[in-house]
Amino acid sequence: MAKSLLYTRTGDSGMTSLYGGSRIAKNSLCVDTYGTIDELNSFIGLLEAHVRTIPEVCPERFDTLLLEISSRMFDIGAFLSTPPDKAQGIACINTADISLLEEAIDGLDEATPAQKTFILPGGSIASSHAQVARAVCRRAERRLLDLRDSGHPVPETIMIYVNRLSDFLFIFARYLNSLLGIPDIPWQAR
């Protein structure tokens, strides 16, 4: 019987390989950071799958954008899973990627009622998916800062992109509720 390609047994002791073959602990800050990027990407995939089922959302527009974002998350993960001395030639985030998010944010913000108070996550299921992705995105941003502060090179374009992505996910959540006729849930302070 042929051995499965899904498991290698090389990670059973808590180590994994970076691109290029060097070994690193699975609980290292680097692996935690690109693992959080992968988790974020999974939530973006969940959001994309749900949005595709809502005809009112104009799926072809947001399918394309969410799939573009997912590909950029994969680029970030590939960059981070490469030892710094070998990562120089890896394509990653550029200013056009950031501009794409900013244009989407501006369009969604214009199409969404003005925010008058802090709001709670929720309303529609689609909006809730976007809010979960936003929260994971903020954690990914914190991990990237920790990694950068530890001396690991993290390009400024990655930092900016992930920050803009959390803004996009927030306004997208609000847009989805608005589009579906579900009001934002205002925070009720004590």
C-alpha cells in the first residue's frame, strides 16, 4: 500500500519545516503568526462562501474581491514561512493591493448609513462572519507586530494591508446588514 501524501510524520515531535527546509518549533512566534494569517484566510473563505449565497450582495463583485484578498493572505503566509535570508525575492503585498482595499472601503462606506454609535457584532449571519474575520484580522495584526518587534523582518506593506483589511471587514459587515435591511446593533453602555 502506498504511503499517504497527507502526512509525513516529520512534525510529530512539534517541529515543522519552513520553505527551504529549515526546521522550526510549531509554537514559535513565526509559525504562530503565519498560522493566524491562515486562520484569517479560512474565515475569509467562510465569508466568501456565505456571501455567494446571497443574491442581493452582487456576488460576482465580492466573490472576486474576497478571492483576491484570500490570495494575498496566502502570499503573506508564504512570505512569513520563508526564512528571512531567502524571502527577499518572494512577491508579497504592494501598494496596488492596499489601494484596492481602500477603494472598496470608500465605496462601502458611502453605501452604508453613517455610524452614530459603537455597534455590536451581529445582525445577519453574513455580517457576523465578517465581524469574526475582522477580530481574527486584528489578532493577526498583533502577531505581525510581535514578530516584527522580535527582529523578524515584516514589510511595512504587510502591516498596512492587514490594518486596512480589518477596516474593510468592519465596513463590509455593516454594508451586509444594511443591504439585507437589518439594522446595526448599538452598544448599550451601563
